[in-house]
Amino acid sequence: MAETFAELVAAEDVLLFVNAAVTATGQREFRSGQREQRLSLGFLHDYVRVNYRPVYAATLALDINDHNACLIIEQLLRTAREATPGEKRTEGRLIAARLASLPPQRVYRLLRALRTAGVGNRRTRAIVRDWLAARPDPAYDAVKYRAGLKDAARHFHLPLAAHPPAAPPPASPTPASPTPASPRDGELGDFLFAPGRRKRYAHPLLDAHRRAHFEQGALYELPFTAAEGFAARHGIAREVFLARMAPRMTRLERLRTQNRTQPRNQSRGRTDLAVMPLTRLALYVLSLPRAERAGRRAELTGALRAAARRAAGPYAGTWGRVAAVLDDSYSSSGSGEKRRRPLATALACGYLLEALAAPGAYAPHWTSGGTDALLVAPYGPTPLGGRILDALEGAPERLVIVSDGWDNAPPGLAGEVLRVWRTRLDREHRTAVTHLNPVYDADAFDVRRLTPGVPTAGIRDAEDLPALVEIARFAEGRSDPAELRAYLDGRVRRFLAEAETEAEAAEEVRRCPGSISTG
């Protein structure tokens, strides 16, 4: 009996940590400051790492946010002495796989934190070396992330060859010629640590950076963020610079700059909104004035639905009758650091649930009572109880609530409605109810729950909704802890297998660039 109780406590602790790792970013929220958020999150990381280290590492395979993924990696590498040899091997594979999926700027920030902490053992150096070796173009990193790469190379004693292979290539009767994008041996080291040593570089990007100091045309060969400083140094007008840099800018860079340089009615075609991730697209939509949203209704709605269909994937149309209660109260405005993030998550979830539901079987209910999702704005109280009653009236197969859980009109009504519904009216669980909360409650070390009887999970990106609904069922108390362990083990196996497949494909592309078909 005691063993079973301990397993239940462990399962609750793991789910609590997963919710925090999905939602919390250490930034200020609507009801708590940055300091409270960081203290609360730091305690959770220490608690779970010390008591459930294997599960702590396995969390890297779940849909947690990048901030917590970096914290987990940093903690695992800083406390390697606490792990057994078997745990170290598993952790190393998980860390390598997660690093490959992180944005490079976050990885370089993580490496800087490890340097500050004095972590530079052989295991860490090998992990960093392998990550750098897998980067597609080290010269690009040297230009765009110069300070980060320079600090990492100095602290971790990294070889700065173009692509140090993990194993020698197979013998060939004809030596392969070097690819044009690979810098010659020694060039990266000179570029980072002795930039005045060479009069020119063989790698075109490194040489463009050298020439950009005195030649305006060269800066347009550089990445956007690196070219911005040179443009300011040469006194180039912002509008002229952005117009000429457009072909080299990423989709998100164009999106961030287009509205600053052109009138709204001229900037629509600059970025293909239909290919943007769903949650990021929702954030962009909410950043537009309501009048512009109404004027671009067909374009924005079409882009949101296209992104939702991509996110739904094979689950599109398989969830049957779905009702959603979506929070657009004033607290969904977020904070200065996470402006409108909760509202954007709710908006994106609404479109995704529409794609997951059977055709014509989706019913959204905004807390404001509004019916036009495209024009939502954070305003008013949070009458979750009344909206939940409206949603349950249609007897849906699934009810998904996306809210920060601060039910206040009147307080506590939502929890009481769900309790009575579950214990009196729907004991057979004909309606699956799930609460997804986009806000981390620093005081409770978890996301705020409406009632203990309804499974609750944290959410940050709407694209993770199907997986989070699956995790949330473990929080309902009807699942065996062994099922949670089996689920985590399965996610780890899939995560590592997918990472190995992607690494092998990238290695094949790197070794044989001419074998890729362009048709």
C-alpha cells in the first residue's frame, strides 16, 4: 500500500513538473512578477532533478518549451556526478537530440551559462563538439552568432575545422573536392580570434563580412542581423536597407519589419502567412488593429485554418462533436513580456479544435460572449461557469477549456458546474472534459485548476494540443502510474529514433550535396 501511495505521489509530481515545463518561461505573467516566476520554476527543477532524475531527463522528449529544455540540459550537465553510468548514457542521447532541435541562439546562450558555471568536463565538451559538427555551415554561425561561437570555442576547446566527422569517410578511388560552402582549415579560428591576420577569406560569407567594413554592397551578402549593424555604420536609410535585404531575410524577419516600412495595404504580399506556425500566426493576427483584421478577414481566416489543418495532421476530423470554452477576459492580455500570449493560445486552439472536430460539429464559446474569433480582444471578467453550461448543453463528445483558470464571475462557479456534471449527470464520462491552461501559477507551482475532477495540463503552443490532451488524462486520477511510466518510455524511444533518423539524413546530405535532386 505504501509503495502504491509513493507511486501516486511520484506521478503527481511528474505531471506537475511537465505542466510547469510546458507553460513557464521565467517571464512576468499577468498576476506574478519575473522574480516569483523564476524562483518557483527553479525550485521545481531542483526538486524533480534530485528526486526523479531519470524522469527529469525524459522530460526532454516531451513538448516542453525551449526555456525549460535549456534549464534541464544545464542542470543535467552541472550535476553529472549524481548520475549513474547508465543514466549518463541516456542523458547524453537525450541532450544531443534536444540540442539538435533547439534554435542556435538558445544553444549558444546555454553554452554561455555553462561557461559561467564553470562546466567544461570531457562529457560536456563531447556533446558541444558533436552539436557544432552537425551545424550545416559553421561560417554562418561565425558571422551571425560570433560572440557565442567564440566563447564556446574558447571554453570548450572546440576544433574549428569545417565539419569534423564522427568517423572517417569511406575510401574512394577519386578524392572528393571540398564543398564551396566549407571554410578552409584555420579560417574560422582566424576570423574569430585574429580577424586582421588574413587579407581575404576563401569562404564567401567570411569574406563578405570582411569587405562589409568598407564596402556597402558586401553587407547585402550577410545574414540580416549581422548586416543591420553595418547598414547603420554606413548610414544607409532603413527603407533602402530592408528593401535590398528582403531576399536574404527569413519569413519571421520579414514579418517583423514589413509593417514598419510600408503602409498596411502595401505589405500584405510580403510574407506568406499560410506557411506560418499556428500560434505565431495567431500572435501576428492579434497584433493588428481590429479594423485591419476585419478588412483582411478572408486572408487571415484562410491562413489560420490552413495552419490549423497542418497542425491537426492525421487527427483532422476525428474528434467528433467538440465544444470549446475560450478565455478572452482582460487577464488574457498577458504581460509586457508575453503580450497577448494567453489570448493568442486560445485563438489558435479554437481554430485547431475546429480542424480536429467532425465537419460542422465544432461549437466555440468565448467568455466575452462574442462570436467573431478574428476580432477578439482581452476585455472584461472571466465568467467560465456560464460558458461551460452553454457548452455542455450541446452534449459534446469533447469539451476543451482554454483559460488561465481564474473564474471570477462569480468566483468558483466553473468548478462547481464541472463537479456536479461529473458526479451527478455524466458518471459514465460520455463527455471528455479537459482544461488547458496557458499560464503558470508561481504560488501553486502548477497551472491553476478549476476542479480536481477535471484533468488539467499546461499549454504554450496550440500545435501541442493533441499530445497535451493525451498527457492530461493521467492527471484525472483514473490511470495507473505504470501507464504514465510506459507513456514516458514510449515518448523517449520515439524521440530518440526520430532524432537519429534526422541526423542520418543530414549527414547524408552533407557528405553528398550533389546527390540531392532539385526537381
